[in-house]
Amino acid sequence: MILKPARLLLAMSALVALPALAQNAATVNGKAIPQAKVDQLVKQVVAQGRATDSPQLREMIKKDLIGREVLIQEADKQNIGNRAEVKAAIDNARQSIIINAMLADYVKKNPVKDAEIKAEYDKYKAQMGDKEYHARHILVDKEEDAKAIIAKLKGGAKFEELAKQSKDGSAQNGGDLDWASPANYVPEFSKAMVALQKGAITETPVKSQYGYHVIKLEDVRAAKIPPLEEVKQQVAEQLQQRQVAQYRESLVKKATVK
């Protein structure tokens, strides 16, 4: 069949328009929602592991974008975007997005090296030591109260019962501090704790910034430190956070602040 010139022109126009229509996921009151926007959000959701790419996911994202477009159009009609508090919030959000993107670029250009991770892990191991201690304590405000507790313990009183008067959270479980490295405690506490024999209590109150401690050592065991392979990612993230903080601080120091 041979098309007349007018029909041929109409058919060709339709063919030309098809690619343009395919670029939009939908239109809302004449405002287009690009398909590329749907694709981008799908990619983000999949990358975050929240879902897999599927027609259902794409339809859900499309509906969400349509809903948001309807709402933003209504907000624009009401001139919401010109309110002072809204402008301030938009400016803060803009700053955060740009700063986060810049810092992400910095991290990408300055990756944490394996040697740095290993050095940080070794430093952590050295700080933790090769032993863990299971201790109990009773914490009070006054030295004379701590001395009175020690006297009662020597007289046969149960540590767990006297620990109920401790002023910290461990009072509820007999002063039990569970297993921990000496590095987890303030120096005065750690020094007194590691000097004890298994089952012994401190002969005199141990003063720290929190008050006066009476300490009992329940047991000692070899430290359980996870191998580097298990904590490598965690150590790397900590080093990255520290690196970013130092970068930020260096920029602040260079700035003229009055």
C-alpha cells in the first residue's frame, strides 16, 4: 500500500517522537519525569543491597516520583519554597550534599593503605595486652565508706551484697564488670586490678576521678583478640574517619576566621 503524502508525514513524525517519549517515565501536569531518574534511583537501591532490579521495584520508584512531583507542584503553587526557614533548610542540605561529595572524593583519592591498617591493628593489640581480667568493684564517694566496706569484706561479708550500695550501674549485678582489658579502665583502677591475685580484694580504697573503688579480681585469662582479617574493614573505616577529620581540621586552620 502506498501512503498519501500527508499520511506519510504523520507516520514519520510518530517514529521520530517515539525515542523522545521513551526517555520519560511519566508526565505530571505536563512536567516530565525522566526515565534516567528512575534508572538512577533503581541503581542506588540495588547498590545499597535493599532490593534487586525488577519491574516491581521500578514501578514503586516511578509511583514515588510521581507522588513527589505532584506534591512539589502544589508546594510551588503555595510559594512554600520562598519561605525564609525553607530557604535556610535548602541551603543547609545543599552544603551537606556538596561537602559529602567532596569528602568522598578525598577518601577515594587517599585510600587507607594495608600497611596503615596493619600498624593500627598492632597498636590496638599492644594496648589491649595479652590478658583479660574479670573483676568486680564497689564505687563510693567517700574514702571512709570504702574502708568500712573493706573491713566488712574481711569480716566475711559477701562482696555481691555490699556491691548493692555501689553508685554505678554494676550495683545491680553484684559489681560485676565482666571480662575486659586493663586498657578499658582508668589507670588507677587498672594498676590496682592487675596487682591482685585471683579471688583477692584491694587492701585499701583505690581513688579515681569517679570516687573510691573496692576491687575484687575474679579471674584472669588470655586475651581474645580477633585476627586482622576479621576486623580489617572496621579498622580501615576508623582510619578513614580519622583521616577525614584531620583533613577538615587542616582546612579550618588555613582559613581566615575572625
